[in-house]
Amino acid sequence: MFDYRSTQLLEELLSYPEKNVPELRRKLQLSNRQFHYDLKKMNDGLRELALPIIELDGMNLNVPDTLLKAIPFDVISDKQVVYSEEQRMYLIYLYTFIRQEPVSNLHYQLVLNVSRNTALNDIKKVRKLCEEEEIDLLYSRADGYHLWGLEENKRRLAAIAINRILPFPFAEKALQNLFAEWKVSFNYETIRELLEQTAEENQVHYVTDRLDELAYFLAFIQVRQRRQTILYTEEQSAIIVAHPFYRLGESLANELFHQPIQEEATFVTIQLLAAFQGSMKGMFNPFLEKMAFELIENVERQTFVEIPNKVELQRTLYQHLVPAYFRIQFRVPISNPLIEKIQAQHAELYAIVKEALQPLAARTRQPISAEEVGFFTLHFGSQVKLAKPKEYKAILVCLNGVSSSLMMRTQLSQLFPKLSFTQNYSIDEFMRVDPASYDVVFSTVPLACSKPVHVIPPLLTAVEKNQLIQAVGRHIPDLVVWNVSMEDIMTTIHRYADVKDEKALYEVLFSKLWSNTSSERSYQPMLSELLTENMMQFTNDSLNWEEAIRLSASPLVNKGHIEDSYVEAMVQKVKENGTYIYIGKGIAIPHARPEDGVNQVGMSLLRVNHPVYLLDNENYPVELFICLAAIDSQTHLKALSQLTTLLSNNEAIEQLKAMQNPEELYAFIKNEEVAI
């Protein structure tokens, strides 16, 4: 029998046959006991299928070539799969969603191959899941288990369930089995072909993952016997019916449901709009283009860094905004398997992007989900400046959309500065590329290729980065700047020391080693590390705005953090762009671009007792100048986030303005920083 963990282990070994035990344990977060249990369970399942097993040789695992060619996931039967509790919850919901007759507990037991008590426990969890979407899972003798609530909410939860199940290796088998149990047609392939034909005829493209999710979703809607009409408001209906895509949605709805119902045509059109990447050829949405521009400006304003190559970013951001706008406006769920990594590894940028997206939330009158914010964060995270690679060429194959491919390219460029990267390819496009034109492939899915193929997620952890460095180094040693195995380092440390937090030590060590060879500054200093006592000044002199900016920057100049050219650039930008450095409440944050003369990240503060008027305009009186010098778009974000939190508190601002010496002010910042 295969359960979720043993399946994960098999997947990892088939993707990376050269992995050793410490790497696998760390990647899958398994104890030594759990690893050996999963290895035995996996091999027991392979034996049942008469397939070769994977044997342990010391710290290495031998994956037979015959197993790599056997494609075991295709030959594993439904009865050999044990689903996790989360998977069972979503399968129970979907099974009930398309029920063809009254459902009993016995139905759930048979379809999931579980005991009566397990099924009852799962039903309780499904009820809680339903409550989150304002649905009730009810039971009656006459009608069995059934769903009660708005059809819109029922379909939304069905979409969420499909999105959560699809990453599972046996997802298609599990979903097919639900249709087979009810003896209804599983028309996924037919619907997918219809969707592809619709896109081809109208010269539009789906985000690949969205295409699969939509095809499965419509297959479930199609066989839903008790389908009710979704009630759209007049405003919502008018927006969709007037859209050029409506005729496509109407035609597809008639094909699926064999009856002309405007509400279903509206529903299908919304799903298409939420899945297309970019827009129809010849169509253009000036509102979304403007929103892309304003979003870039908002992020620049909050990070105090000018984003390079804004024209290209606006183009790709517009492509992402087209489907995202309709997903948000009509509450179409989206799956983002990277969200936890994004929130952990890019917490400050995530918070800034979330705030910058508020105009979009206001426009749609809907909250923006963490998953959507995460994809936008990937978009902006890709703007870290990279050293130009020179020698080797790499192909990128990423099926997760524009944002994920951009972040994937950024991370790979930082790990392998000698690589130059092509555009992101779909699988079909990749198969047409001449292998002689590239040296290595990085893909989110397994591919057949004569050149080295490395299967990776779009967002890599420290462990995954280390594993990838080792794997690439085995094939093309010249691509690896340093090739010291973190596993060897950790083994050496364990030999001579007791480690209290192995995961944290691993990540810190990798970050330190990696930061010496990468253009990315992975460490982000805190506010008190930048705004130290020797970076603070107080003056009773009456100054004009230019004098105040120059004086506020002088500690950074004296320390060598910035050049005189940076000071002049700050002054010039105010002359050219107006009072943009004024953030209100008597505070200004002068700054310019990193390339204007920044040597090291830094901040300095000037407190003036006589207000300074920016551009001699009395509407902009400044009492606090906080000069910011950023070396890139990332390193200063933690300190800036803490400063922003501090300055959002009116009481804290008054206390800052009341202080008259660096010691007192620094102590206050340290104290507030702890509270933040």
C-alpha cells in the first residue's frame, strides 16, 4: 500500500535518483525512524506491483534503471493507495458534490477504503471545511448526506478541493474513481480539448496549471445532478455579458450543459477569464495597464527603491493582472503551493506587496487572498539585480505561470551566475527546441531529454538549493561557484558539537556561504542595526531643504556608505519629481537609486527644531529627515518595514520628535523594535 509519505519518497527518488539519505530526510522533514518506515512501505508497494525495489547502500539509495523506465505511478491501482486525512476531506466533498443518489456513511467507507469510525471522523472535518465557505453538510434519512447553501459557494469549494488534490501523484486516479463510483462519464480529456481549441481559435493562452484545474472543475460541474443557478447581480452580469469573451463562454456552456442558460454562460466566461494569461489578440484593457503601472509605483514608494526595467515588468504584470482581476472580483479560487515559502522567505516584500494591492481590492470590492498576494510577490521578487552570466545556456520549463518562472529564473541566476537563461517554455515548445542550443534544463515537471534535466519547484528552500548545487555540479562542474556539500558540513559539526536547532543552523550556514558567491544580499539588517547613534543628528540651525538633505546624508558619506554623487542625486530628484519624499506627519525620506552611488546599505536621521519646507512650499513642513541608502530591492526591507510600523503610530512619532539626543532616540528605537 502507498500512503502520502511513501509516495512522496518515491517521487523524490524518481526525480533525483542520486539523492542520499540525509538529503532526503532533510527535504521531506523525516526522522530516521520515519524514513526507514516509509522506505519499507514504498518497497512493499513496489513488490506488490512486481517492480524492482530501491535498496539502501550505506547513506545512498540505488534506484534501478528498470524502475525509472517503469513509470510506477501509472500502474498503481486505487486499492493500493492510502489517502491522507486532508485528501479524504476533499474527496468526500467532491463525491457528495456530484452525488447521483442519497449518500450514506457506507458510501464514504467504500470509496476511500476506510473504517466506519474513520469516515465519521472525516465527515466532522468536512463539515468544518464547509462552514468556512458558508455551506452546511447535512444528513437526513430521505436524502442522506447532502450540501446546503448557495450554489456559488458550493462550486467555489469544489474548485478549492480540486486545486488541493491535483498536486498529489495519484490525483487523476482519485478523481476518476469518484466518477466511476457514481457510474457517470469522466469527460476531462474532452473538456480539456474543447478549452484548448477555444484558446487556439481566439489566439489566447492559458496558464498551464489553470487549464488542468479548469478542465477538471468543469467535468465535475457537468455531471452535477442538483446544479442550481448562480444568482449574479445586474452589475456583474453586465460586466461579463459585455465582455468580448462572453460569446466564447456562451458557446462552451451550451456544449457542456446542452441548454442555453445565461447564468451558466456567465459562469463559464468568468472561469475562462480567470484562467487566460494575458488577453485576446487585438484586445487591450487600459484600466488594467494603468493598474499595473500604479502597482509598480506603489511598491517603489513603499520600498524606496526604483525598480529597474519597469517597461518589461509592467508588460508581464499586465499579463498576470488580466486573469487575476477576474479571479479576485468573482472570488475564483487559485492554488499557490509556494505560499508558505513565500511568506517565510520574503515576509517583508510580501507585506509591502499586500499593502500595494489595496487599490485593486478597493476596485473589486473583494479581499485579495494570500495565494494571489504570493504570486504578485514572486513578480516583484524577480527584480533583484543579477550578475550577467557568460558561458552556459539553460532552458526553463515552468508550468506555474509568469510569476513563478520569473522567480525561478532569479534564483537560478543567483546560484549559477555563469548560466544564461532562455524564455520560459511550455512542454510542447520545449520539445521543438534543438538540444544543441542549450546545456542544461530546469523544469517543474519531469522531461525526456538528452541534456541534464533538473526538476525543481519554482521557489527553492536552502536545502533544495544545496541539493541542486550538488546535482548540477555532478553534470557540469564549471557552473558551480563553490561545491561544498552542506551535508558534509553538518556531519562535521555533529561530530564535534551538540546542535539544538539543526534546521536553523543549516539555513544560516547555507545563507552565509551562498551570500559570498551570490549577487543577492540574503541578510536583512534590523532598523537598530542601521539607524545607530552615530547616524543621528540634531540641529537648531535654520536650513533650507537642500541643506537639510545634504546634512541628513553626511553621516552616510563620512562612513563611506554613499558617495557625494548619491547626495546630489537625492537633491536633483526632488527638483525633478517634486515632494515625493514627504510621507506626511512632518517626515521626509530622501533617497535615490542604488547605482547613483551606494556602497553599503544604510540609514541616517536628522532632527531639525525649525521646520524645513520642501521646495519652499509651506504645505510640506519637515521636522525629521530619514535618509535611506539601498543597495538593491531587498536588503533594506526588514529595517524599512520596522520603520514603517513605527511611523504609523502617531504617539511614537510625537515621542520621536520630542527627543533631543541620539542615546535617548536609539534606546527608543530598540525598545519599539522589540515590540514590533
